[in-house]
Amino acid sequence: MQDNSRYAVGIDIGTSTVRCVVGHIDGSSGVPTVVGVGEAPNTGMRKGTIVHLQGPSDAIDVALGDAERMSGYEINEASMSINGAHILSTKADGMIAVGSPDHQISQHDVTRVEEVATIGKIPANREVLDIVPYAFKLDGQDNIKDPIGMTGTRLEISANVISALTPNMENLRRSAEIAKVLPRDIMPAVLGSARAVLTESQLESGVAVIDMGSATTSLAIFEEGDLQYVAIVPFGGMHITNDLAIGLKTDPVLAEEVKLKHGSAIVRTESEGVSVKQGDEIISFETDIIDDVVGARLEEIFEAVRDELKKAGRDGRLPSGVVLTGGGSNLEGITNYVREFLGVAAQIGKPRGFSGVDDKVTTPEYAAAVGLMFADIEAANKTSQPGRQAVSRQFGSNTVKSAINSIQNVFKKFKS
């Protein structure tokens, strides 16, 4: 990127599609204007994880190329998404003794206690994506949100640690490297979506984002402004398409068209015929068959989502309900279905908080890419401030493992 302080880039690497959004940052307001958009079909991924490097790297290259031509800028860095059932949300806690002579809590103390919290909780084959503190305790004083600058001798933390398998992270970095773009930040796609569609009031009162992708459905729960839980269900819109292909005895391409044009999450009271053109042939289907197939798979997907809500202790206990994003949320009647199935309010989430003229970026399937663009603004701000450590302080900020390692090396050299 030619000017990291003025431009931000988000790349959502989905199983079936890679989407890229480039934003120009207004120097006075800080509000990004979308100046470049690109997307490309993706191959080489299964259920959100890379199984062949060349497929995702080619898709990144094409999507990025389109965004570069539209924006007029050469892009070398971006914030990217990672997905897959290997992503885990783990509760962790830790304690340190404050070592400074004046016992004033510094950023280094916060970094140390976050590292202590992950020791023994996160296996060696996993990489920390984000550490989200619920609260700090300082010399017995509870519910401290930000202890920096306070005075004490014993600092404790209760946090949510989001981690991913290291091999999957390395494969993502390698695919990006082949496409000649460096990941400045990596986060689960559902957190990117949440960053783009949620309001402060929703984050405070309690809300879940359900990102309905092609091969996975991701869940992120927020309450009191903090990320509480993340889970990925290995089913998505592609499974509905495949089920329709089998049930209607047709090919997946035609089944996808039937799903998009005639699929419904709500069972219709009367069956009627629908027709789809394939080449020179007109093929007809009955809506009751379509409804049965779609309904069976949706039940499986949202039963799994409800199980995750139960694990998190939030089943039926989300004051702001759920916000649906991803391509699967375009299915007709999906909000009514989710409202009835999960017993909470439901709405479609559309990206906001930016300006621009491309209507595509306001659709639910672009939520993750837009949210990653916002995350890239934060990541660029951190790297542009000398001496500042990239440590998670609130939703949307990620701790980059390599940054922590470099900080540790500095302190080792200092001690030696």
C-alpha cells in the first residue's frame, strides 16, 4: 500500500468466494470511504480451512487486482479473515506481581498478565488470535476495565482467548504471500462481520452475530461491550445447495439458482410450480419439495447454533437478539425462521460506518470484508505509533503473536 496511514484493506477469505474492500481514510473525521472492491471465486478450501494453497492465493490475487484497479493503489498489506471449526474460544485467568518501583500499572504489566493467562490454557500447536479481557483485579478491587496508570502490587485478569491451529494460520499466511500481500492482522470472519454491523447498544445489552457462509456458520456472542464466545458450525449455504441438487435430481449450478430465486426458510402453505431455464430447456420444480429440503438443512444448522448458545449460557438470553450476516442470510424468510427457532429477535445485518458509491458493500455478504477494513485501520494505527505494543484492549483489536514475541525479545536483550 502506498500510504498506510490513509488507506485500509480488508480481505475476507471465504470457502467459495474471496472479497476485498479498500477504504480511503478521511484525515479529519476518520470515516473510511470505500474506493475499491473486488471478489473472486475460491477453490482449494474445505469448511473454511485451506487444503490447497494455489486456489486461495489465486482468488486473493484476482480479488485484490480488481480492488487495486478500482482504487488506483498498489496494495501490499491487508487484514484478513480465517475460518473453520478449529477456532476456539477459551476462558482464561492469570496473576502477576507488579515489579515497577512505584507499583504503577504499565502496558508491559498488562501484556505480562495476558501472557500468563494463556500459559497452560492454550496448547503449543495453537496461535492466539485475540485476548479479550472481561475484567482486571488490582489488589482485590474487582471489575476494573483498564488498569493502566493505577497503582497496586497484584494484578489479575479474567479473559476470553480466541485461538486457531498454527498450521492453518501458516497456510493462510503462505497463500497470502504467494499473492504478494502481507497479513497485517488476522481474525475470525464473524468478528469482522460484527465489527461492521453491530451498534454500541447491542454490544452492551447482549447480542449474537450469526455469519452464514458457504461452508460454515459462525457465531460470536457479545455482552457488556466484550466478546464472550466464538464458535464455528461446519454447515453453510453450500450444503443447502448440495441437498437441493440431490432432492431435485439436478446439478449444483441449477440447484444454486433455485435456492437463490425460489428458496424460502418459511414453509409455504400451498405448493406451486416454479420454472428455471437451463440452456434451451425449461425445468419445473414443486415448492413443497424445495421447502422440505431447505427446511431440513436449516434445522440442522440452527440446532447446532442453539447448542453453542447453550454452551455459552445464552440460549434465549440475548436482549438484542441475533444479527444475521453472510450470503446465507439472503434466503427469503430467514429472519422469521430464526426468530421462531431460537426464540429471540432477529434481523439482517448490513455494513455501516463508511461512505462510498458501490452498493455491493452494503450487502450482508460483504460484512466481514468491511469489518476487516475497519480492523486494518486499527492495526495500521498501532504499527504507526513507535513503541506501542499491539495488545487487545477492546472489541475489534487483536494481539498479533509475532508482535508479542518481538516485545519479549526486546526485554530479554534489555535484561541481558
